[in-house]
Amino acid sequence: MRLLIESYGDVRVFKDRSLVGLPRYIVESIDPDFGFRHTKVFSGIWYKKEKVLEIALNMAQELDGREE
């Protein structure tokens, strides 16, 4: 089950658990031009919540900059 942590426009961050029970973060973005979905999975062992949110915010800013 995915829990929505944060949403930055077309970029959403979810928290999930792997089959072994390890936490992981899923960053899902939607291309505003074509509607393609891009998914990146980050292990909770190597990436903390703050770092994943920073990556997602950078992705959202990149998509907004490309849009204009």
C-alpha cells in the first residue's frame, strides 16, 4: 500500500514497504506535454525522507521550467 507523502504539482512522493519489509520511497512524475508517467524508486536504507523530498522538488521545478 502506498501512502502519499507530498505532492508538488505533477510530481508525487509515496512511501511504501518492499516485500521484505524495508521502507522505500516512490517518486512519480507526469509529463505535462504528453502525459507519460515516470517512476523512480528510492530505498529507505540509502535515502532519507528529506533527501527524497528535495529530489522531488527539484524534479517539479525542472518540469515547471520546461513547461514555460
